[in-house]
Amino acid sequence: MAIEYLGLKQIDGPLMVLEGAKDLSYEEMVEVTLSNGEKRRGRVVKMDENAAVIQVFEGTSGMSLTNTRTAPQGKPMEIGVSREILGRTLNGIGRPIDGLGDVYPEKMVDVNGLPINPVARQYPKNYIQTGISAIDGMMTLIRGQKLPIFSGDGMPHDALAAQIVRQAKIADEENSDFAIVFGAMGVKHDVADFFKRSFQESGVSERVVMFLNLANDPVVERFITPRCALSVAEYLAFEHNMNILVILTDMTAYAEALREISSSNGEIPSRKGFPGYLYSDLASLFERAGIVDGSTGSVTQIPILSMPNDDITHPIPDLTGYITEGQIVLDRELNLTSIYPPIGVLPSLSRLMKDGIGKGYTREDHPDLANQLFASYAKVSEVKALASVIGEDELSELDQLYMEFGREFESKFINQAKNESRSIEKTLEIGWNVLGILPKEELDRVDNDILERYYKPRRGEQ
Amino acid sequence: MAEKIHGKICAISGPVIEVVGSDRMQMQDMVMVGKEQLVGEVIALRNERTVVQVYESTTGLKTGEEVVSSGTPMSVVLGPGLIGNIFDGIERPLRVIKDKTGNFIGRGTQVEILDSKRKWDTHILVQAGSLVSGGDIVAEIQETPFIVNKVMVPPGISGTVEHAVSDGSYQNSDVLSVIRDEHGKTHDITMCQSWPIRTGRPYHKRLTIDRPLITGQRIIDSVLPIAKGGAAAIPGGFGTGKTMTQHQLAKWCDADLIVYIGCGERGNEMTQVLDDFSKLIDPRTKRPLMDRTILIANTSNMPVAAREASIYTGISIAEYYRDMGYHVAIMADSTSRWAEALREISGRLEEMPAEEGFPAYLSSRLSAFYERAGYVENLNGSEGSVTIIGAVSPQGSDFSEPVTQNTKRFVRCFWALDKSLAYARHYPAINWLQSYSDYLDDLAPWYSKNVSRGFIRARAKLMNILQVESKLNDIVKLIGSDVLPDEQKLTLDVAKVIRQGFLQQNAFHENDTYVPMRKQYQMMDVILHLADRTREAVSKGVVCSALRATGIFEKVIRMKYDIGNEETDAFDRLKEEIDTICSDLTAKIS
């Protein structure tokens, strides 16, 4: 057994200060043993020649300056990965909690991962059909993309994520190489249960790894949970050539945990008390999506975050939007009018969409159609604003058509049942049908040939 | 070679470490940290301790490990072989790193910056006895089919050439010539020189800025032009198309060389630049765009300290090619990440924060960076320029935040990206009312001479219509457009033509992704012709709806797609068509 150090210099919140430890290294893991035999894990977060500041994952309650023994592990936080981890449920720091015993590791990997060399990346181009019109048509999800859902309290982001998992066509191709890694940070028990149930119902639970850090689990663990999840995802994708869909929920709870840890470390806060490195830290998670050379696997991320007070300029959604390749924004107003999924189309975006749709991918008319729908729907919101001042009856004929278009776009295109899976052709067909309300000269984003072929005006030739 | 200085690590906090026993280390010295030989830089000296920022992850470092200073400041190696390559923030070639450590970037990877095995055909320009000084060209090497790399005497060295080799094939470490200075000291000149990244390379004098950087983007060239040697900022919230705009500029602008710095941005974007630029053909040289591009990639998950350095690495490389007489454009995407890296390091140093946690020296660092742009006469008499185009990612899309505000003070060209334009998929989403270009007056003579005498006036007219439109829109928002008099309705229609037919540009359309100046002017001309003729018709009693029914507005909007870049007479036909339509309608009235 390696060296153990008896006693501590100081305990403050989740941090403990160990004096006189020789040979500790930065970010090394330690095992802390309490006098009652309980073992906890910690990580070196700061050190100078005399002392090391160690963060205890399970919290410091019950610890005193004299009753602990600290054993350095000689390595940073690692997780044992193996193919057999599929179907298992683990806690926030990767220990099994499903009562099925330990996971026998094929390999130990550092949970922090290493940055992917941009030269080794493959630019993601294959689209994933989710069967949800708003997503497939307007913000197409691409294999290897990171596309978060920006939501708010009380909105159906969980149902939407579950529907994506259920319907994603990534699953149908070759069932064997598809898996889901689910990381829950600070979510409620019933949310975790909801996901567990929906995985079971859709018959994929054998291909799901769940990392659960629930709302009442230690905050410090929350820092490790997504890293464990992504390490497993990377291992399965890049060494076993599997297509992995990673769902991380709720990133807001993660960022808040980071803030809590940062402030207990006495760091200088920047916006809203979040640490200055929130961007870098979130990036170190989100950038672990992609496709690399020499492997046919992929890591696709759908992080879910709730926007505090529905404010998209809050630091968490704001910084996330700068890192991820687009965002799916849920809209409270649509949700109130019982439209499901309540996807606010205008602020939503998929950056990788342009290279993964169109001829050879989805259908030739898809890019123009999507552009036109965006442009026309943007016009609808202008018209709505006007209507709220002068009343809808006073609108010009064209503006009235726009109002009608807006209503149908929301109720026919965006709106669909929770178990309805639309093919891409169906989605595009609905799109053209709704556009048929508008006269031809309003469709300035569509190429003439495509207009000839697909546009069918509702009111004869205008 | 400077003497090596040793010290020992005594404290670690993130990327910042403290070193004792090294009081002779100097500010900005480059150091090697620990067993793994991580690269770092001295950033402060306090209380007998040296503070070092480490350009790689510090996980696993221990107190007591050795730190060695080379005694030289953090530098880049400049020489042939930079073009077409992709480097990390401290100029390590990523392709070589991949060969060494695989798909993921390992730590402490020691790699050669430029391939020393490669032989270059060298044409020697000096002979024994010639007098040379800093910046003078000693030899020429064909680096790419269109770029001749000029081997220059490093700044600060002058004297008599004592010896020069003859033309032939050499490696980058071979001595091409030996110079003896006035003190009798000899200096070996090779293809490579190293340069401290935080110091601007010297030039003879700054020249007046008087020619534009032509980008093929209408809203930039015709409305908000940037000068060669100027500086521009592109601020915009996420999803407004900063990166797309940067990519478009990097693809089509008429600089000789592009240095593209991906500073704290997405990995896939760098991959996309690599993929696209290797395939896309430069319209001027008919070679892949990669042949004129140098990429610096510090993606958002790569170490934060190297992010701070990446900007300086990029600009030093740009200045090196400027010294050879080239026009270089730098795309820095995004300077906000760089500012945040400053903030993070500053926080670790426990410095007193100023606005929003940014250090008080944010503004001076930004100004020092943007001032490295310029159109200059080099030490060797040639002319060259560095143009800086920096993206800014304002927190919460709020342009009043410190980075945007401080940047605004040091650039003369401000291309503000607008969320509502981006939502309507109007790209480039540059808001024509919020943006400005201060270079317009400087460049006016160039436009009059090279594009058309009427250019500046046409531009002003165009902008005027848009200005009137924005005022009218305030009214329309309240009462709807139906109640406006026909003249004002017409202004709205024409403004729509300007917005959709001229300002909006489709990066994915063959005819529209790059538009030469001549066509840009002709398009303006047609739109103004349309404005004049239709106004005439309306004043004679023609109603707007009748004009709309002819479909002429749509036809003009579509001219960007329908008329190829070289079909110049099609514009005259379009003008004739406008004339016919307007006179027919007027005839019907009377």
C-alpha cells in the first residue's frame, strides 16, 4: 500500500487542506478514509510547496482535522471502460448503483480526455432523421454534432429528448453499433425515472449507459459526471466504432455546481458569479463530440439546459451557444398554445445542416425550402407585431396571408404527436403545402427550377 | 545562445505555476516545465518567485519539478513551409503532432516546427562584399506556385556579406550567407529566423491607406469597405454568422496570403476550413485556396494559455510575409476568446479585475494588437500590408460589453451582425444601419478611378433609400403599409430590392458567392435606375400595385443569380426592360 497521511490542516466547505504531502501531483486523485472506515474520493485542485487543496467529492460532513487518512492515488481521475458497461446504471462518478456488481474494465481512461486534433477530425455530414419535422426540416441533426436543447422550467424538453432517442434513424441502420450514453446532473428522481422508463419502452435499455447524479447527490460529483459519460462515449465510439448519442441533462445544474466549487475555491467571479473559465470548461465537454480518422463511430451530443428565467442571454445558454453547433430553442408561447414540440424555429439553428442536406443527402429542394420557411416565418412575426397594434382585420391582404401561413406552419408543420415519426419526404411535403398559402412572388429564397417542380399555390395562379 | 536558467515548481493553480530559485529569469522568457517538457512563458516576477503560464494542461505536474528557461522570449520560427500548414497556438504543426500522438493531442509533444529535411530550390541574390542591412533580401525560394519566399536579413543585423553560397537546393538549417557587422561579429543567415511574438516586426514607415481589400461581398466592398492595412471587427451573437463571414472573406478577399486564427472556436470549423480550402480554387491563381492560407488552431478545448498566444503567433507570421512585400489578411475568430483567456490568466494571478472581471489592461492589449495592422514600406523598400479582421463574440449579444466597446475604439470598420437578420436567414447579417466604415473617404479616390466615377454617389443614394426605409418602417409598425401614399410605398419596395437583391448574398450560389467590383457597381446602377424610373412613373399617377404586378422587382432581385459575373450587357437589357415597363404603365394612365 502506498503512503497515507494522517490528519488535515483545514476543512472548508467541500475543500480540505493537506499539509506536508510529498509527491502529490496536480489534479491527482486521493482516497480519504474516515475513522468509521468510510472511504471518499477527492481531487487536488491547487497546491504550493507546503500544502495541497483537495476537493472531496462526497462532501466533508463528518470529517475532522484528525480522523482522516489521505492516500494519494498517483494518477488523475480515471474510469474503467468496457463494452460490457452497456445496459448499466452508475452513479455520478462511475460506480455501479444497479446492484449488478463491478464493471470489469478493459481499459482505464482519464476522465478529462484529451483534445481531438483538428487535423484528425472528419467533418460531419450524415444526417440523422429524428422524425420530428421542426428538427429534420429546419435544424437538421448531423451525426457527430453537438446540438443542445435550450429549454425552460416546465417545458417538455425531456419528452422531446426521449422522442429523439426513440425515433432517431441512427438506430435502425445497424442496431448493433448504436448506443446511448445518458448523463444526469442534478436532476430530480422522477426525471431520471422518466428517461429510464422511456428507454425501456422503446426497447433500447440494453444499449444505454446511465450516469446518475441526482438533485440530492453531492454537488462536487456533478463536475465529474459528464466527464465520465463522455469518456465512455469516446471509448465506445472511437475504439468500438459505435454511433453514440450522448444526452446530458441538465447543463444548468452542472454550471451551477461549477460556480459553487469555484466560489469555495475563492476564485474571482466573472458574470453572474460564474467563474471566468466557464467557457473553457463547457468547451472541454462539448468539444468531445465528433468523428475522427480511422474509426467509423461517432459521438453526437444533445445536452439539455434550462434557461434561468427563459433568458437566452444568461451566461449558461449564451456560452453554450458559442460552443455548440447550433441550438434547439423551446418557446414558452408555443408551449402555452399546446403545440408540441414547442420549438421556437427562428432562434434555433443547426450549423452543420448546410453540408448534410440537399441533393445526395435529403432532397434537392430541402435547403431552399428551409430558407424560405425561415424567411417567411420571420416575416410572420413582423406582421403579428403589426396586427397587435392595428388589429388583424386591418391588415393588408398579403399580411393576412402571412398570418394564415404562420398559423398553419405552427399547427401543421411544427406540431406533431409525441409518438409520430415523420419521414423526411413527409416533412418536406408539409412544408411545401404550407408555403402554398403564400403567392409565388413572395418566395424569393427558392431557385426557379425548384419552385416550378414543388410549389403548388393554394389559390390558383396569382 | 543564451544561458539556460533552472528553477523549481513551488505552486500550481490551473495553467499558472510559480517557480522558485530562478531570480534571473526574465519577463516573457520561454520555459520548459517539468519532466514532460511543457512549454510555458514567464508572465510575472514577484517576491523572488517567477510566475509562469503553461501552454498545455498542467494535470499531473508536481511541486519540485524542474523548470528550465532558455533565456529567450517566446518566439515563432519563420521560414519557408509555413504556407498551407496548420499549427496550434504556439506554432506546433498539428499534422506532425497527429503522426506522433494519434487523433488526440498528447501533452509535452516535442515536434519540429518546419520540416528540416525538406530541400528548397534557392536562388541567391547577394555576393561576397555586398552591403546589407535588416530586411534586405538574401535569397528567394519558390514556396508555393504563387508565393516567393524571400530570405531576409533579420532586423537589427547589418554589415558586409562575407560569404554566400551559390544557387542550389538547401535545407532550412543550411547557412546561405555570412554577414560581418561593424563590430567584426559574424552572423549566419539561414532560411529561418525566430521572432518574439509580442513584438511587432519593424518597418521603414507607415504609408497612407488608400486601396480597398476587395472581398467580393457586396455589403462590404460597396457599402462598408475595408482598406488594405486596415482593421475591422465583426461582432455578433452566436448564430449570426461571424464564422461564415470570416470564411467568405478568407476565401475570396484579394490578399496574397491569409492567416486564419481559430482562437477558442469549434474543432469542426477548423476541419471545415481545411477541407474546403483544399478543394476550393482561388479565382485569381487557379490554385487551391490552401496554397495561400496558414491556419492557427487553438480550439475551445485546447489549453487556454495557448489561446492567448495564438493571436500573437498569427500576427507575427503575417508580418513576416508583409516584410517580403505581400498583402496579408488576418482573420481572428474570435478575439473575445482571447480576451477571456486574458481574464482567466489574470484571475489566476489574483489581479484586481476591472469591468466584468476583465483585467484593466484589456484595452491596451487590444489596441496593441490592432495597431499591428498597417500598410507599410518595409525595411527593404517593398510595400506590404497586414489587414486584421477580428470577430467579436459579445456576451449575451450585448454590444455594450467591454470587449466590443474596447475593440470599437481601435478599428475603423465595424460590421455589426444582427440577430433578427440572421433569424430571417438574411446573410451576411451585417446590419447596414448600425455598422460603419471610416475608410470610405480614404478609399473614395480609388473607387472613382478603378470602378466608376459615379460609384460614391450611387452608394450614397442607395444608403439614403435604406435610411428612409427605416424611418418609414417605424410608421408601418404602427399603422401598416397600406395607408402610406404611393411614393412611400414605392420607397419600401425599392428598399426591399436593395436588401434582398443587393445586400443579401448567397454564399452557396455559384454566381453569388463572389461578385467582382464591376458587377457590384452594375447591380447598384440597375437598382438606382429602377428607383428613378418607377418614381417617375408613380409621380405620373401609376400605382404601386400595378408596378408590383409586372414582376419587375422580383426580376431585379433575381439578377444576382440570373446574370453571371461576366455577362455585363445583360444589365443594359434589364435597364431597357425597366424603361419599357415604366413607359407602358405611364402610357396606360394617360
